[in-house]
Amino acid sequence: MRFWLGRCRRWMALLLLVLLCGTAVGRSVLELDTARQPVALLDWGDYWIDPTGQLQADQTGARDDLPWQPTRARAIYPITSGQALWIRFTVPPAPDAERWYLEIPYASVDRASLYTQDSIGQWNEQRAGDTVAVSQWPVPHRHPLLPLQVSAEEPRRYLLRIENPHSFGAPLTFVSESYLYRSEQRVSLILGIYFGLAGLAVMLAVLSAVSLRDSTYSIYALSVALMALTQASMTGIAGLHLWPDFAWWNDVALTVLPCLTVASLSWFGSAVVSLPERSRRLNALMLGLAGLGPVLCIAIMLAEPSLRFRLMVPYVVLSVVVGTLVMLWAWRRGDRFGLWLLAGAAPVILTAAFPLARISGLIPVSFMTVHGMQIGIAFELPVLLVILMLRSQQRREHNRRIQGMDRMDPATGLINGHVFAERLIRMIARSQRLKHQGVVLLIDITNTDQIERTFDRRSAEELPLRVAGRLLTAAREIDSVARLSERRFGMLVEGPLTPEEAAQTGPRVVARGLMPFKNKPLEWVAQLRVAQALVPLDGEDAQDVIDRLGSLLASVPADSKRAVFSLHD
């Protein structure tokens, strides 16, 4: 009976409140039920925009001639600097076993002031928002969290004042203390995964920059660190943990950090696709966009708050569009990483549209406007790391090729004449020390002109490359094959070799050249002429042996049918 009497008493008080407030009251009923959280304000409250921003709580609460309108779910209120959004609502009688809070899940709101009337009719204020140091909030949190005084006997009347340099579209919800703890654990898990991944990416990039001496990793580390700071500012983590006592910086960081991040990404993209070597003009354009970022940040700090987003949004959109076009240009001109870079950045570009649309007043605050970019960046970071690893591997291989050009033939990958002579010196020394014989061969292609006449010039240029492959298949792992000139090759066959094996070396090489090539006509074969010598039997001086073999090949008549010649003959 006492339970039902208590329920009737609360509903009678609520009915009396409806009659007193008239038509300005909301159409739904706000019921703080712990089983259904978060409890949205919906249309229970009334709102009014003060165009002057001068009225205070006692003036607003005392005037009945103001054009109050019912609040709406997912509403976007068009306010700007110098204006104030007033929302009035009444909390009906509710069990006071739980502590309740008004939650504004929007870390970027400039100022949120909650006024409650005490017993003598004065309005007491609780303040939160970017322009108030987080350490001075009633409840230091990632976003404004304002305590409510809930009574089980009588309703409580509140006034909420919102100041923001652009439209306000955050939902107003009521949560209990126990629900708040549970929801924060879920959000902390998401944020912990993201910031842990970002920290790991920064550490790997710094270590790679030092070990590989690649400055691109340093730019990547800078970009990831700035992205992490931007997300920390957007989610309120930075204001809560990094600069809780610096209200001014907490206010401007949301517009300054994205500009610095976009500037570093423009710099990073230019470095990944090697834009300085591809196009000086486009590189100057990208570096100009990157340099514009810090200049724009100074302008944002000095500008009036309502102008900050008008400066930031065009710069971000312009940089993204130009960067995308430049990456496509580099890809079309043969860069293997341009398209992969765009693929990695695509999730971030898509999810960045949500906070930009929120700033522009197109959509209200939602999960995607707050946490969407973190999901996109979580996909982007591993992709960019893989791109950098592949790029570093390619650059190392390229550098090795450049450094090895003085020892290798760039067309075939075989050693050149200088290295061939060095290895012959060592082979002669081993043969003398171990008392066995090795074979050295000079090999000429004699039918290149005939191939060009019969087929074409391209076939004549291809023939030495095919011969190089055949010689490599004929050589053992301990043997050496070299390209000495356009049509001459050298081969070192390590001993010990019997006289029969040494004698068969030259004919075996000639037979390899006469074997048909795959996907080529039968007439498309290599006619080889070989001069061979036994070392150290035919000479102990490497250069003298090479010169004598060359003279032997030069003395052979052009119409000779013989293919193999030996010094010891």
C-alpha cells in the first residue's frame, strides 16, 4: 500500500508540474530508470537560443515571454560565437539510491553550465567544457559530466547553458554512476587498443629510422604521433590526462592538431613516392601544403573561435584532394607504392568525413563522429608500415645494384672482366697449392649478325642474354661465369679435373648453345667458339692466360667450322 501511495504522490506532483508549465513542457516523460540507460532527454525539455549571449540564469529562468520550443532527439542547434543555447528541463521524483549525471558526450563543446535552484531561489552553477580547465570540472572526465540532485519526493528544475563557436548537436543523456563505470570500461578498451597500436607504430618507426638510416620512417613516426594527439584531443583524453590545467590550449588544440597532422601526411606522401625525383613542381606543391599547415595553425590561434573551423576544414579537404591526385599521378607513372598508399589511407579519408560533417552542422554527434577515425587509423597504420618495409627493401636492393655495377654486368648479372681476372688468380693459386688442374674458357658468340639478318635486331640483342642463362646452367656452384664484352663470356671451371673431363668442357659448352631455346624457332640458336686452357699447366699468370686465349680466338678464320681450341694443342 505504501508503494502505491508513493507512486501516486509522484505522479500527482508530475501532473501539477505539467499544469504549471503549460504548453512549453516537453511531450515525453523523463524517467530515470536504471534498467534503461542512457536515458535521453528527447522532447522532455525546452530550448531557446539567446542571440546576444548576455542573459544569465536568473534572468532566463524568471522570464516567461521567451520563445521556448520543445527539444528534439538528434537535433542540431545552429549557434555560433556570442550566442548561447538554453535548455530547461525538470527531473521528476526518482529513487535517490543512485547518483545521476547529465552526460554531454562531446569533448569539443566550449562551455556547458548546469544551473540548479536552491531552497532560497538562487541558481548554482556547475561548469565544464574546453574553455574551463578539466581539473576544475565538477567531475574531471573525457567530456562534460555534470552531477544531478535527484529527490524521491519532489521534482528538480534545471537550466543548461551551452556555448559553442559552431552548431551544437550532441545528445543530452542521463546516466547513473554504476552505468558510467561499465560504459567507461568499454570505451577504455577501444581507446587502449588504438593508442597502444599508435605507440607501437611510433616506436617501430623510430627504431627503423635509426637502423636503416631512412628519414621517411621519421616522418611516419611524426605523422602517427600527431594523429594520436589529434584523436586524444577529439576524445577528451588529452584534456583529461595531458593538459588538464591548460584550458586555452585544450580549446584550440582541436583545430591546430588536425592541421599539423595533415601537413605531416602531405610531407610523408611526397617522401614515400619519391616525388622530388619524379616532379619538382608537384613536390614543391606538396611541401608548400605541408608548410602552410604550421602557418595556418598560428592564424587559428589568433582567430576568433567561430573562424577556426572555417580555416581548418578547407585546408584539410584541399590537402586530401591534392594528395590523392598526386598519389594517383605517381602510380600512373610507375610508382608501385602510390596506389597502396591510397588504399591504406582510404579508411581514414572515409571516416574523417564524419567529424568534418559534424563540425559543419550536417550530422549530430554519434559514435562514428567520435571514434570513426580511430577505426580507420587502426587499419591504416599496419598498411603504411608494410609499405615502408617494402620500400626500404627495394631501395636497399637498388643501392646494392648500384654499388655492384663496378663488379657485375648490369644486363646479365654476371661478374665482369675485372672480377673474372681476380678469381682466375685465386684459382691458379689453389691449383698450385692442391696440385690439380682447372679449366679457363673464353666463349665467343659467332652468329649474332646472322640472327639479326634472319630475324631482327631485337633477337640479336636477346641472344647474349639467353647464352648467359645457358652458361649458368652449365656451371657448377663452385664455378664462375663472367661477361667480358658484348659477345664474349668467360668461364672458370674449378678442379680437380681429369684430362678427359677437361677436354670435354669446351664441347659441352658448345653443345649447350646449339640446343633449341623455348618458344624460339629451331634456327634461333647460339653458335659458340671456345678457347680453353688448363691452369696452371698452360700458364701461371692470369692476365697472360686471358690474353693468349683472346689471341687464339682472334686468329681463328671467320669461316672455320671448328668450335673448340686449346692452348696446350
